[in-house]
Amino acid sequence: MMAARDAREESTVTSGPPSLRLIGGRNGRGMSTIDMSIVQRAKRGDRAAFAALVDFYYARSLRFAVHMLGNGQDAEEAVQDTFVRVHGALHRYDEFDRFESWLFRILANRCRTMMGREARRSRVLVYGDLAQDRGTPPDVEAIVWREEIQAALAALPNAQREAFLLRHVEGLEYEEMGRITGAGVSALKMRVKRACEFLRLRLAEVERA
Amino acid sequence: MHDINEEGDEMISRIVAELKTLPPVPADATARVLARVDAARRSEGTSRFGRRFSISLPAAIGYAVAATLAGFLIRGAVPRHPSEPTPRGIASAPVGETLGIRTPIVPAAANTRALEEAPVKVQFVLEAPRAKSVTVVGDFNAWDGSRTPLDRDSTTGVWSALVDVHPGRHVYAFLVDGKTWTLDPNAPRTKDLDYGTTQSVLMVGMR
């Protein structure tokens, strides 16, 4: 397994000169957001700024893709494709739209496309690939809990899983989710509600077992 | 509509807390994105060129000869004397010639087109004794950081690889430890107009 860097809010770009240091802020729901000047620089063709965007959002994008696709390899591919598409479309990015929403719209579309492909294969759960401290003994209970959560998430209809992740894990507002998914706010609230009900029921059973 | 469990549901909170764990990101993730972006741009550039120009065979031969001469001039790669020392790090060498600059070996070809297309073995060299890995990325390998790793000489710390490159002008860079964009210290450089980044230039000529 190749070396991995930790996801972080503070990021230093080392993939091309010149180095760029950036510190993100947080939106109202506690999620990291990026300094818009970085986005503007990337839009003007600044390679280092674009690299900073990728650095900043890669881990979150990968997390969303892993949860949506349930397969680390597909998730990596989806995220890589997404950033290449983001680069190609940056000149069309409207700065009145929040960058994060725009990015997740492209990412969610990419995941949906890949889910069609994935449906032809068995779903391979990869939570074992995710963040684990390899230096400490495995917490079996924690691993089982993670796997149960992933299994429950995988059992959700795609639209419910997407809405749940965008709302509760990515911390987006319903209006933003509407722009990402193309669904109305009421429909999205219903999807989140049903997803919560399903997950609560399913995992309560696991705990009782 | 009441938004169920926005807060206050312990079970959902525990699930969300687990799902918020960020996955590890491969060290070369950003470099791979940039390499793919570069490859896409070059691909677009090539197709635009192809649409814009229709070059006759005599003109193509003329351009090829001019490019070859320009390449030798830029690199100073025309050997003035067989015993002339070799500039280190310049990416050029025929098969079997380590760090030597000679006229690249081009397989015999029946026509000019074949001559233009025949790949030439080029040796890429970088002195980086403290590096854990070195790869070369360029327009000849789609800027793919995983495709062309260099081998390390354990005694000198010099990394090298032989790569098939088609005749013509190429741009490239080394990727050290999967993330650090490193120019060839001994090759000419050019600035990418779109990104402002700098790349090393390689001219591969033909007989």
C-alpha cells in the first residue's frame, strides 16, 4: 500500500512550484471550506492553486465516493475523474455558486455514473481500507460496528444514501443538496428521513444481537 | 416538514460520527490529478493542431528536419568529439549508451513517416540520493506518475530509466517521492503558458 497523507484542513502544495499554503475556514455546519481566492486563482489557470484545491477537498471527496460506491478503487477513480472534470470546467464555474456545492455536484454525478457500472459487479465493502491506526491492536468491536454501518448504508436506495451523506456527513444545506441532486427540498428531506429511519432500525437490531 | 434527527438522536449521531472518519489519501493523489489534467490538455492541443493544419508530406519532412536541427541546437547535443564529456541529467541516449549523448539510434524505416514515428530509446537521469522513488512524467507517457519509475544506482544515488520516445519535441519533469515536481537540472526549460509551471524540454531527433 502506498504511503498516505492525512486529510487536513491546512495544506501545503508540493506537486508543483510555487508552493502554496492555505488555511480553510468552516461553514455554518462545521465543515471545512476553502478560501475563495484560491478558487479564483485556480480559475485563472494558476496550477498551484488548483493543486491546493485538490489537496484540500480530496479526502472529503474520497470519503463521499467510498460511502456511495462501497469500493475503494472505484471511489479513487471517481474522485480522480471528478477533479479532472473540475479543472476542465473551472472557467464555467459561477462564483455565486458555492464551490463546494459545485464540486459535489460533479462528484455525485460521477458516482451515479459509476454506480451503473458497479451494479454489474458485486459490491465489495472496503471499510478495512479506510483510516486505521496500523500501530495499535485492532478494536474488534469498532471494526464490526463500522462494517455494520457500511452494510446498512449499502442497503439504502442510492438516492437515500446520497441525500443522507450530503446532509449529515458532508454537512450541506438542503438548498445546496437540491442543486447537487436536482431534487426538491421536500423530496430530499423525505429521503434523509427514510434513510435515518432505516439506519436506526437496522443498527439497533445489530446492537441488540 | 419536520427534519428527523437533525440533532438529538444518539444512534444517528454515532453513525454519522463513524461515517465522518476521513479516509487516508494516497501521497500521489494530487500529482496524479495534475498529470491527468496535463495529459488531457495535451490531447486537446494535439487534436486542435490536427484540425487546424493539414500538412503536406514535403512540408512535414521540412518541419521534421527543422525540429531535429533545433533540438540539437537547443540541447547542444551534437557531439563535437567522441571523447567530449557528457552533461549529466540530460535526457538523451541511444540504446546501450549510459549517460552518453549520441545521435539517437533510429530503426531503419522504409519511408519518412516511419522514420518520424519510430521511437528512440532515451535515458532519463536524475541525481537524487535521498529520494525514495523517482518517476518521470511527460507528454510521452500521458503524465502518468506510475508508468515510468527510475531505477536507483545504490552506489551513486543516481536514478535512471530508458524510455521509448518518439522523435520530436517533448516536455517532462521528474516526480520525486511521488509528489515533488522536479525539473531536470541540465535540460532546457520552458514555461507552460496556461499554468505558469515550468517543464524540462527534450528534443529527440532522427538520423
